[in-house]
Amino acid sequence: MVNVSENFKKLSMENGREISCKIVAGGEVFLDDKIIEFDFNDVIHKNWYTIGSVCSNRFAFSVRYSGELEVHDEVKPYISFDGNEWCPLGVFYVSRRYVRGNYASIICYDRMYSLDMEYVSGVTAPTTTSALLDDICKKHEISCPNGVISYDVTSIPSGATVREFLGFIAGVAFGNAKFDREGNLKIIPCSVSDGFELSGNNCMDYSRNMSAEKISRFVVDTGNGIIEAGSGGELSTVDVYNPLLTKERIYSILKNFEVMDFYGADIKMQGIPFIESGDNIYFTDEYDNRYPVTVSEIDYHYNGGLTARLYSKTRSYTDVTANEDELSVTIDKIRAALGNVYLKNVNSRDINLTSNEAQPVYFEFDTKISWIFAQVDMNFVLDGAGACEVTAYVNEQEVKRVNFQTSNEKNLIHFYFLAEKLPKGTNTVYITIRAVSGNLSIKSGALEATLVCRGATGLSEIVKDREFFYDRVNFVHYIPKPFKVNSFGESLETELTLSEQESD
């Protein structure tokens, strides 16, 4: 849970509270006069309660902005209820951005998202979990102020990623790993400690399991065999893969572990920004019944007001009938109906660059309306030293040409362009790469390109509802208008509309 003052907690629980948002991104500061909306996904248990999880948090926001944030630019969002104390939501880095006119949509992830490269240990076995954690933090410039309790490690597995190793280390400590709201790595131990009291008065809707779930059994795949400890059925079992866990450590955890006793739940609620995934809290319903829940995931949405949806995930509460393929098909149909297109391209073979143009990216799509715009983000790892030329073509016409100079063995390169006013019907977008000098190549799977199209009535039509049911937003500009009554039924002498703010 984020450390905030008692006054901040009090203000956050009030109905009709005043709220302000601030996003610092790539040196730019966006306040409520520029922020359209944001979505923040804070997750620690992807499926259900477990140990050793290493989930990446996602932050996506839309703002009025005609500039261009760079990929990997740092993004720090904040929420305040008095304009003085600001609660941080995390430290993120730009992954994708879509710009059209004076509007920008930015997708960001925290540091965990970038730690999927193979871990090459700088220490040798036998060693300890704290030594492995120190080695990882030093190699990747990660801050982990609280460290981890040291346990013996007899052998170090090969082929695992940095992210997976953080999960192994956290699992041995009977916890989960995540980056906190200050951007520091944190090992969160599983516990049944008392937590924050969430009142039913701050919730719009909730559902929960009829009975509590208990965790009393562990099944661990160490890579060399299966270790089982404790007793219980499937719903009471935690299944994990962790080559660092030993039989002695598992039994030690079980011996000293107070049985988890919590409810699965889905709570739609007033956004309380200091609650984060991994917290244990109590939910009190309208009958004053208290239910312990563990925050597996919490989604925050801001569009002038701050709401949230909190999930306490247990095996019995998880919908095992959901079909992801059917969902993907439905999403594609909705995109097509709206005139929107989302395509992805990954190279399936090695590309050895020459002076002749290679064409690793080709998109062909049909649009149902005219004046479509297309945005392409392409990231690729270039092996070798030299120079290459990247060219984008839209409907056989050259749109953009960029030269990249490299001097290292491996270079991560980002290429972006925007094509506007595409006609109705079939359109093609492709990208070519050729070597200008040196010996250059791109390995199979090392190039990924995404194309996004939206109709002319896309972002430019977004209007922000600046008064939400629970929240009142602090306006940046104040313009007198005739007497009105707002949505709360209160008499107002002034009221600010979006169009007036833009014309000010």
C-alpha cells in the first residue's frame, strides 16, 4: 500500500471529493486541462493466488498534445485530492504512441516489461538468493531498497530470463515481485496481516464467493521432480515451477505459514489510488460484515473522475470457461465495424541486408470509409556495425525514408511514421530495409511492426466528461456563465465546458 497521509486517505474516501491528475512524461507536464483519460492496470496475480509471480503493470493515457514522445521516455502519473499531496501511480516507459492532429494516445509499461532477456549469472553456485538479486539489480540498474531474506541456492538453472529469475527468488521468499509506485523493485511476502478497511459506501457494485478460500497445499515443479507439501484439494493448492525451491524450504514455508483465509471477489468501487496489487484489505458490506480479500489486480480508470475495479482471484472465482479466441474474433469484428484496423508483423526468418531493398513488413487492409489514417511502429534489433536505410511506402508511394548508423554488435532501432487521408477500399503499407554500409542482419523474430488505423471520427471526437458521479475535478480555467444547475442538483453561478476551455 502506498504510504500517504491520514488526510489523503480521508479525502479519498469522501463522496463528492475534488480530484486532480498530473502526468509527467518525457519532460512534459500534463494537467487536467490536457488530460482526456487514463487506464492503469496494477496486477500481481495473473490468474489466481500464487507465489513467484512477476507481472508487468500497464499505464495508457490520452492527452491533447501535438508533440511526439519518444519510445522509452519516462512517464510518472499522480493523483491528488487537495492539490498539495500527490499519490504516485508508478514509473512507466513509453512502449507505443499514436498521434493524430492535436491528440496523442500513449501506452506504457513498467520495468518488468523489459526484463525478458536471458539472465547470465555473474555469481556461481553454491550461492544465495540475495547474491542473485544483487547481481540482477547491478546488471540492470534496478533499485531494490529492501532486498530479500537470504536463502541458500545449490545450483543456478540456465536458459531462464531475468524476469523469471526474479520470480524464482520471490518464490523462495514466499512472495511475489513487482515494481512499486516509486519505480523500485519490491518483494512482497504473502501474509495474512490486517489491512485497509474498504467500506461498502465507496462501492458501486460487488460480488464475492459465498465461502472463504484457504491455501493449505503446495505442489512445486523444481525441474528435477515434483515436491508436494501440505494437504487440501485443487482449490486450496498453489502450483508453481521454481528450480530454486528445495524440499526443506517448502516444508519450512508450510510449517511457519499461517493458512491464507480470504474471499474471491469482484468490486466496482470509487478509485482509491493508494491501494495496490498485493495488498490485503477488508471489505465491509452494508450489513457490517467484514470479508478479508487479497488484491490480485486493480484497474483504475480516470476521465475526470477516478473509478476502480478490484479483483481478489481464487481458483473457484476464476471463469475457466472463457475462450480467448472467441474474444479476439469479437474484438476484430468490432474494430472492422468501426473502420478500425490493428495488424502485427514479425519476421519469420533471418534477413541479411544488402544494397538491394528487403521487404520484411507488408500490410494490406480494406477500409470502409475515406480519410483513414495509418500509424506504424516498427522495432527491430540490428546485428553488426554500419548504416542502413529504412523506407515506408503507402499505396506504392514513398512516405518516409530514414538512415540509421550503428556502431555496436546489437542495436535496438525504432521506426515510426504516420500516413493520413487514405482512401476508402484496399490500402497497402510496406517497409523496406537496405544496407548502405557494413555487414548487417536481422535475426528471425527480432523485427516487430504494428499498424493501427482509425477513422476520421476517432480521437478528434473524444469529449471528456469532467464531472463524474463521485468526483469533482479542479478546473484550470474559470469562465463566468449564467446561472445553472449541475448534475448534482446544486445551484452554480458558473460552469465550464470543454469548448470554452479550448477557446480560452
